Amino acid sequence: MQNDIEALEAPLARTLNETAAEKLREMIVHGTLSPGARLNERELTEMLGLSRTPLREATRMLASEGLVELLPNRGARVAALNVSTIRQTLQVMGALEALAGELACIHARDEQITELRATHFEMLADHARGDLDSYFHRNQRIHLMIVDMADNAVLSQLYRNLNDQVRRVRYMANLSRQRWDTAIQEHEDILAALSARDAEKLKALLADHLAHKLTVVSQALASKAAEG
């Protein structure tokens, strides 16, 4: 009987843990919790409406992603941004996105491109409204859609693992309105190349798109370091 109860409770616990992890992840990505900030359990449980158990499990999940640092007998804090690691990660992701674009031109189904185009137009509306949070979610979805169109499970998983580590700096890049406006035009070009199934052009556009983001992120991190 006890085993039956535990079996029923397990999916619920996983859901609570994942919900807590996603909420904390968003707070870190959007800068609500800054690098180096301590995670106050009492404040966070009240803010998120969760008990301490799923919060602690969520903290461990985010530690495995490199977003949180666990402190022995002292709780946890938001991990600091390692500029060198971020640069190297974005460089690898640029190469992965370029490969994904090349493969997507070969393997993407017409209905997948149609869905991506619809998401792109929704993202344009977010930009017009100045809704950065909604824009960022759709922007991330578009990049993941292109990666999945490559029809390569290893590429898709590797990209997602790396993306989890740099989501907060990718969000940071769009805090520059000039970069945000430029990114919109780059996405227009990316969609056009994918629709035309121009593999070489799409490969170059995706590599350049992330390289430009890397430049803005590096400048932002250097500025923050100078302020510190």
C-alpha cells in the first residue's frame, strides 16, 4: 500500500520540482536574481508559493546546469558569470547553429517552416510592443525549432545543454535596443534563407547572428566588471 502511495506521489513531486526550477531559472535569466545573490529559502518559498522540499530539489537541478552554486552548510547562491566560459560556449553554439541551419535546409518539412514563420511574426509583434520577456521566449523557441529541423538528436541535445548555461546572457544581449533592432532584421534574413532552403546562406547567417550576440554580451559583461 505504501509503495502505491509513493508511486502516485512521485509524478506530483517531479512536477513541483520542475515548476520550482523553471520559476527560479526565469528569475536568474531575467536578472531578478543577480549573479552572486544568495537564495533565501524563506523568501523564495513565500514568493513562489512552494514548500522547501521542491525548492531545494530545484536548487540542485539548477546547480547541475551551472546556474546555481551550492555552498556547504550555507545554502546556495546564483552562480557568477564566467566571461571566458561564456565566450567559449557561445562560440561552440554558433558552430552548432550553423550546422543545424545547413541540415535544416535538407530535412525541414514545409509545415515546420510554416510554423516557424508564424512564431516569427508573433515575435515581431512582441518587438513592436517592447515586450522583451515574450520576445525572448519566442526567440528561443525559433532557434530550437531550427535545431530540431536538422533531424539530428545528438545535435539537438548538445545544443539544449549548452543553451541552458547561457540563457541569461542571451537575454542580456537584448537589453541593448540597438542590438534588439538589429536582431530582428537578422531573423528576417534567417527566415528568408530557410524558406528558400539556401543552406550556405543560412549557415553563414546563423553563425554571424550568434557572433554578433557574443560581441554585445562581451561588452555588457566587461562593463559590469568595470562597475564592480
